Amino acid sequence: MKRTILMASAIAMLVTVANVQGQGIENVEAAEAYNQARTLYQEGNYDEAKELLLKSARLESGNYRAHYLLGLTYQRLRQSDDAISQFEAAVRFNPNYYQVYSAMASVYLNNKNDVDQALANYIKSGEVSESVGMPYWQAFFNQGKIYFDQLKWNEALQAYSKVAQYQPTNKDAFLLMGRVQVETGDYENAIMNFSQAANIEPTWMDPYFFQANVLNRLGQYDAAIVAADKALERMPGDGGSLFEKGMALKNQEKWDEAIAVLEQAARDAQWRQNANYQVEVIKNRDKYVDIPPDTGATIPPIH
């Protein structure tokens, strides 16, 4: 029995090594070191993994897989410059290894706070992935996030459209396309994309909240209330949805109903200041000749 177990283990090791050899590591000893390092990396033993990966890279010149995993390991060890050096080595040996560019972008963005280099590498990752026929939607998604933060709406929309093209069930892509279109005033298409996000994930509150906001901007107050109520069905007590419903009621001059809803919204710390301000405007409306429709509701930042 013991001999059978040992033979089975040996066969399993040979299969694993053979798989890695077929994927870019031909030296058997280098492949064994890489496999052991990968297991250690997955277990969180980064220092031990690093030594084995350095060994694997020494044993076989051009071992791009070892350099890539070394980069990830150095990143875990908070050694950003070493991580970037290893990623650069990996793409030097295999320029089509598109995941490496995204990994390098992550180091620039999260460890070195270099947004320009991060964006350049996300762009490279997307371009290379498309060129080899394996579109990497995460690279486009991360491009969109950076462009959104930079208020570059056209670029953000193009990036999120790529995500939707390559991963048509990605609810976040459609929601974020809608959010970009809100910023550019393309409200009709924004509503369509929010609806698509809701169709993909029917229990999700966010698309209905954003629909309510856009419908308020368009002056479609009954529809805004319907959308806000759908959001509240999915997340009772949500301050943003209550605020949008309250604003629709205010714009319809349903003062008492608006006050009641806005006071509920004010229980949410994120919306308290805006909601309380609107309540005060309504309560002191006699000071004004007219209260114009308010379409400037605050939208929270992208997550």
C-alpha cells in the first residue's frame, strides 16, 4: 500500500512537471522548483517561494513564468522595485504574456502611486491580449476606473464598452457605462445601461438608484419614484434611494410626503447633510417665489 501511494505521488509530480514543461519551462529541475514555489506562494510562504523561484529562473534562461511569479511574490513582500524588475524580465522573455502588464500596473498604482505608468501598462495589457485573441477584460475595466477618476469620460466609456463586449454579463460594466453617460448628459443611454445592469443582476439596488437620479434630472418624477421604490425593495432604508424619492416628491410639490421621506434619508450619514438641507428648503418655501426643480443630487464616487 505504501509503495502504491509513493508511486501515485511520483506520477502526480511528473504530470505537474510535464504540464509546466509544456507551458514554457523545459528544464525538469527548474519545473520542479517552480511547482514547489507556486504551492508555497498559494500557502502564503513568500520567502520560501522566492528562493525556489530564483533557483528556477537560474536553472533555465528565459523562464518567464518564474519571473512573473517572482514579481507577484516580491509584491507580496512589499518590494515594489524588485517586483517591477521581475515583471519586466517576464515580458522581455514573452512579450505576449498580457497578464504581466496588468500585474505591473497594479504595483505602479497601489504601491508606487504612479497612475500614468499604471494606465500605460493596463493599456498594453489590453492591446496585447486582443492581439493574441484572448481579450483580457480586467485590463479594460481598470483602464476605465483610472479614466473615470480622471474625469476623462470618452476614454472611460470606451474602456467599459470593451468590458461589456468581451464579458456581456458583467453588470458593473453596464452600470459604469451608465454612470459615465450621466456625466456627459447622455441620459437616455444611461437609463438603458442601468436597465441592462438590473437585468443581469435583478436583486441589485444600484441600477435602480441611478435610474431614479437620471429620471429626476429628466423631470420624470413618477418614474423616478418607481425606480427609487425598486431600489428600496432591494435595500430597505438606503439613504440615496430615499433621497431621490424625496426629491421627486419635492419637485411634484408634495411637500409633506417629501419631508417624511427626506427625514428618513437623513438617518444615513452619507446623505444627512443634503437631506436636511432639502427639508429646510421645503419648510421655508414661503420665503421663495418659486422652488425650481432640483436636478443636482449628489452622486457618490465610483468604488
